[in-house]
Amino acid sequence: MRNSPGGGEAMLLEISALLIAVAFVILTFYLIRTLQAVKNSLDEVTNTLVQMKIEVREIGDEVKEVVENANEMAVDLRTKLTMLDHLFRSANDVGQVVHELTSSLKESATSLIASMTSFKNSKKTAQPTGKWHSLLEGVIAAADLWQKVKSSRSNAPGTR
């Protein structure tokens, strides 16, 4: 039952065109929504990058300050260490002088004791009289006592 030749085909063509148009509209709608979501994501990324750029500048400034402070501290520390080095050298020099003085005093005391001992042995032949004799005997007694104290210290355990 055909009314007109080609009339059914035209309608079929119109329905197909209508379906294609509806499908295109639906596809375009979803494509627009997808593109809007991509745009929103790109806007967020852009905002994040701007914030990061600002924060990186701030951190860079802080890092510069920290490096400058570290350099100042290093210079200050180097200066103080140099001063301490001079102080320790001076203390070493003082220690050496004290050691030499102590050695010199030990030698003088030893020679004094030796001369007193020889004087003590020689006093048997010639005996001085009076105040000088008493003074000399007191010095000899003090030297003997010093010698005993010194020998007892060197023999005591735990001493050098």
C-alpha cells in the first residue's frame, strides 16, 4: 500500500534526520559538561600553581635569610675559635714556664740540701758558735724534714 512512490522513504529519511539531530544534541550536551569539568579542573590547577609560586618565593626568601645567618655564624665561630687557639697557646706557654720554674726550684732545693748535708758533715771539724750556729742547725733540720716528707710522698701508693 503505497500512496506515493518515495513517500515512505522521505518519512524514513526525516525520522532518521530527527534521530541524528537528537543524538547530536545529547552528545553535544555531554561534551559541554565534560569540557566544563575539564575547565574547572584547569582553573583549580592554575590557582594551585599561583599559590605555590607565592609560597616558593616566601620560602626562597626564608632560605636566603637562613643561609645568611649560617654564614654569619660560621664567620663568628671561626673568629672565636681563632681567639681560643691563641688562648690555648698562651696557656701552653704559661704551663711550660711554670714547669721550667718548678724544675729550676727542684734543682735549687736539691743543691741546697746537698750543700747543707756537706756542711753538716763538715761541722764536726769546725763548729760555729752563737746565733748563727742555731740558725744553721734550724735550716738543716728543716731541710732534713723536707727530704723525709718528699721521700714519704714519693713512696706513698697512688702518687707519681
